[in-house]
Amino acid sequence: MAFKGDISGPEAAAWLVDIGKARKEYIGRPWHALVDMREMAVVGPEAQESFIKGQVAAREDGMVRACVILSSAVATLQAIRRAKESGIYKYERYIDGRQRADWQAAAMAWLEQGLDPDKP
């Protein structure tokens, strides 16, 4: 998945409905998600709530691991904080694509092998 620009609370809520329909195809089968948010603006509280609900639901539907690529240290730290608060950090990692040149390799190692990009 890739997100660009601003996303409002209602747009994020609509995404939550759409992604729920798409996930039905994967229920009962393990799967991974790579999410590119490098070109996305700051996510407001309403949109954050929808994203967290989507992440929790994805996990319930069979998502094994996910990796989100962001474009700033602030956005990355905020995402990690939200993930820890919601309990999804166990399954989801966040990488600042501007600070880490090997972000693609790190993301795939997390998704395919469970190699934590947050650990040296």
C-alpha cells in the first residue's frame, strides 16, 4: 500500500472500510504488508484512529507482520509510540526511509524472516 499527501479523518474511515473488504481475500492465510507513507503528510488524530483500527483488524485477519516506511524521524517516532500503545508493535515495524538507505532490504528482512530492523 502507498499513501500520499493529506488524509482526513473521513478519508481514513473510508480507507478502513475498503481495506476491510480487501482483507477478506486473505482471511485464514498468513500474509505480510509493506506500507509506503514516505509521501504522506502528518496524520491527524481522526485518521490515526482509523489506521490503528485497520492494523488491529489486519492482524486479526491473518497478517503476520507489517512494515511502514515513513519520511521523517518525528513521524517514525509517533508511529512507534502509537503502535506500542495499541499493542501492534509486536507485529509492525516503522522505518524512516530518509535516514536509512537500506530501508527496502530492512523491511523485507522483517517481513520475510522476522529480523527486527529496530535491533542492531
